[in-house]
Amino acid sequence: MALTPPDATALTELFAGDYYISEDLTGAIAAESFFNLVHLETVTKVDLTRSKLEWARESRSEVQLRDVRNLAAGGYDRSYVEQWTRHLALEAVWREVGDG
């Protein structure tokens, strides 16, 4: 699918609410890079956060860390996330994000 930066607004309006959409969608489209568009009924926000923390631990990717910050900014079950970050040894990355 060929997208242009102006398509970001239409995509955001079309998918808002039921999908997690990367914060810098316009920039990703302009750079012909990757962006996230994840159906929230398919994966829970906590699952997505956990996955991104695992990727960030391995890659040190600022993109993954930024995505986790954006997910956390929308609210989450803090005790549940902290339980799983401890269990999966993701505490250091979670602290790096600034919520741990």
C-alpha cells in the first residue's frame, strides 16, 4: 500500500479507538519506514507493552521505548505491568522508559 504523509490523518481517524497507532505516523510514512497499527482486541495493551519492552531490551531501540511511553501515557494497570516486568526481568528497561 502506498501512503503519503497526508494519509496519516485519515488513517488515524479511521482506526482511532480500536487500534494502537504509532505516535509519529506522519514521520514514518514520510520516511517510508515502519509504524504500528495494532488491533487492540487482538492483543492487549499490556501484552503489547511487554513485547515492546522485550524488543527494547535486546535492541535498545528508541522507537520501541517511545512506543512503550505512548502506551503507558494512555493508562494501564500499574501493579500488573510491574509484576510482569519483574517476572520477565524487564525492570531496567521499564525504569528507562520512566514509568518503572
